[in-house]
Amino acid sequence: MQKLSDSELKIMEILWREKSFTAKDIAAELSNTIGWDKTTTYTMLRRCVKKNLITRKEPNFICEPSISKEQVSSYETKELIDKMYNGKVGNLVAFLLNDIDIADEEIARVKEIINDLDE
């Protein structure tokens, strides 16, 4: 899998939410939300098709995601851990717990996840 650009991610977010959407509807939504013109959207859609991120069906240039949000999340998280934390999850967790204000319920959830790993 390749890293997704921010623009590709905007398109994928729509498709993960809608499951299937015409290029025209995607262009309308992106025009309303972030000001893209139709040409920009169609260029990005073609790039996504070429990268096998979405599949295109006819008629009406219907787009469907070829990859799941979970696949992208997993890939991006592993890339972040490798790049910023020397490939060590512990370094990421230490950063989060020491440098970011975390609510008590989130800390409890992290402890629960760690305990579940031990079982």
C-alpha cells in the first residue's frame, strides 16, 4: 500500500461513509466543503483509480472504495511509529502519556487494552 495524500484521504472519507457515490456527487460535496472545482476532483479521482484506492463503475462514474479505512489506518499508524518513534510502540505510548493531556477515562481504556493483551 502507498501513503495517501491529504487530498486522496478527503475522497476516501466520503467513500467510506457513503460506500458508493458518483463522481459528480463527490465533486459537489468537495466543492461545498473545501472549495474544490470539478476538474480538481476528477483529477484526484483518476489518481485514486490508478492507485487502486477506488474502483470506477459505469454508467455515471460510480466510485467505490477498494481499501478499507482500517487498512489505511493500520498502514499510516505503522508508518508513524517507524518514522517518529524508531519502530517502537512503547515510545509512542510514552509520548502520548507524558506530553498530551489525556482524560482519565482514556487512560483507563489504555490500561484495559494492555490488560486484554496479557490474557
